[in-house]
Amino acid sequence: YPSLYSHLQNGDRDRCGEAIIPGSRFHLAENLFQELQEHFQALTATLNLRMEEMGNRIEDLQKNVNDLMVQAGIENSIKEQMR
């Protein structure tokens, strides 16, 4: 995305090629800020979803490791050592 600075320095056209009325630069900046905010929210939602998925995978891995330890007879000896 083009920077806000480049839009404000352009002076006569916005991203869509429409003429910018001098008083409308504030609205252009507002619109760009809104777009950035929407993109940030979408990225945040994606990041949260991926973190949740990673957390689920870690839990599954912990369960599998615990199962392997039980099968190997290691779990009881570790519990005894912790006492």
C-alpha cells in the first residue's frame, strides 16, 4: 500500500485517480487510517487463530509424549523421583 505521506504529497489525485479537493485530504487520511486498522484487525485475527492452533498441537504433543512415557514405564519412575 502506498504511504499516507505519498498520498498527501500527490496533491491532485487519490489512489482511485479522482481529483482531491484541498479540504478532503483529511478525509483521505481518515480513509487510509481506517484501511490500515482493518488490515491490522485481520492480521490480529489470523495470528490469534494460528496461536490457538499451535497451542492445540502442543497439547497433543504433550499427550503423545505422556503416552509414550507410560508405554516405556518411565512415568512411574519420574513421579517417584519427584516425591
